[in-house]
Amino acid sequence: MKTKQLANILIKILGLSVCIHAIPTCVSGIIVGLTASVDTNPHITFIRIFSAAAGAGIQALVGIIFIAMSQMIAGWMFKSDDE
């Protein structure tokens, strides 16, 4: 296996890992926002839930970009590796 192929696979695994880590971030943010809704203003609760969901969405988007562009990223990293 050439280094470019190995890098392509490892970048895809990294992207998948980033996407999987976005799920608990989103869920925990929603749970914290909902449990804090008892004590605080509803507008602040919405901001907490939205910020957690937006952060997890950006994290998932970065993971999807890694997966989709893994071949290009591996090509940038190892330009001298012939296929």
C-alpha cells in the first residue's frame, strides 16, 4: 500500500471520528439547555441549545469535508508519491 493510499484511508477515518464525536456534543448541549430551562429565561435556553447544535453541526461538517476531500488532501500531502 502506498503512502498516498494509506493517508487517504486515515483521513477518511479521521473524518468519520469527527462526525461521531459531534453526536454527543449535540445531545449533551440539548440536555443541558432543557434542564437549565427550569431556572433561567427561555431565550437564554434557546441560545444554549442553538449554540450546542450549531457547534455540533460545524463539527459534523468538518468531518464530512474530511471524508469527501480525503483524496485531495492526501494528494497535497504526498505529491511525490506515484500511483
